[in-house]
Amino acid sequence: MTKHLFISGLCGLALLTACGGSGGSTTATAGALSYQDPAGTGFRLVRNAASTDRHLVLDLVGPSGTQGKGVAFFLQADDAKVSWVHPTGAGSGHVASGSVFPLGTAPQLAADKVQSGRLQVGCFQKGGTAATLGSASILSVALNLHDNVAKGAVSLAPGAKQAVLLAADGSLTPISLSVGTLSAQ
């Protein structure tokens, strides 16, 4: 009888080991970033089709029909899980201008700064008439997933400082920036 219990115990241990169990809990490592676009039609960050599993490109789009000459905003991301990078992976800095605001020749008024997971971005056209916003990208930013990140939510939110639009008349107008849901899968 004791021999049968011993053999049964060994078989159970072998089965547990073969199925990946170790008696304790294990955390799965993420291999991709998943992003759910925010609802609405205001200023929002939407997933760009150029995104890959580990490189998420987000385009800033604005409310259709709004006129402006530039935008500035702040974003906060969990820097233990993701890093701000250039959207194309090849450029310098952390922002790529879209097709809405003509930046002209150097010096261009597109700038960014990253510190402790906080991204500060400004993109402004030089002179000319105000651009009319629609579905085209105003600018793009991107995040890369770090190695060995546990699956789960990744914080991404507008910063505490106000986002602004440089309006057609040259005034700064506060805007609300909508950000979607980010997770490591």
C-alpha cells in the first residue's frame, strides 16, 4: 500500500512538472503592446498601422474642422514597462510631424523632451494660414515594450499640465487630450 502511494505521488509530481506547475504562481511575460483607441472625436491618440508587437506608434488627430497652427501636450507612461522612442525608429528625438502643420525648412518648430516616463511635445508651423484638422495625423509618438515585462495594464495618461492648441488667431487655447487603454499582452 505504501509503495502504491509513493508511486502515485511521484506520478502526480511528474504530471504537475510536465504541465508547467511548480506549486507556486508564475507570471507570464508580455511579448506585445495592445492599445485600444479612445472613443470620441476630439483631440486623441490613435494607433498607427505602422505599429508592431513591441513598437506602438500613436498618431495625434484632432476634431474635424478645427483650425490651428500647432499643439503642445504632455504624456506620462510607466517607464518600468515602456520607453518613449522615435516613431520611425530611425529619427532623432521622440516625435515625428504629421501632414497637418507645414513645418517648413530648418529651424523647425517640433520639439520634445523625455524625463522619468514623461514626454513633453510641441509641434508648430511657421507662419502661413492655419491648417484645418481632420483625420490626418498632426504628429506621431511611439513607445517600445521593455523585455521581461509581466502581462497586464501599462499606465499611459495625459500629463498634469494643460494641453494647448495654437489657434488660427495666434492665441493658446486649452484642449482635452484623450488617450486609449494600453496593456502588455
